Amino acid sequence: ESLLMASILRRHGLPVLPEEIGFSVDEFVKAVDYAPQTRPGRFTILEHLNLSTDQIRDAYADYATTISS
């Protein structure tokens, strides 16, 4: 599904990777890691998944590999 969504976004000229909007992978990982703190009292998928920084980095790497193939 990631590959399909990425191809649709690309077809419309939209970015699918953080680098395409000027963020490094490290900046993206830090932003995702920090995101739950920006909305105290709000439960999101990020709280549910409760990913460590390494897990966020691994999930991003898997996504990037998938859409690059």
C-alpha cells in the first residue's frame, strides 16, 4: 500500500520523503519522536505504538526502502 500511495502522490508532484521538503532523516525522526508531547491529553497512533527512537528510524528506513523499489 505504501508503494501505491507514494506513486499517487508523486504523480501529483507531491513529496513522499522528508528530504523532499528539506528535512534530514534525523530531523524527521526527532519530530516524530517529539510529536506526542505537542498535544497533551490527546491520544494518537503515536502514543498507541509507543515507538522508541530506533524503532521510528527503522520504520522510516523500511518505508523509504519500500517506496524506492
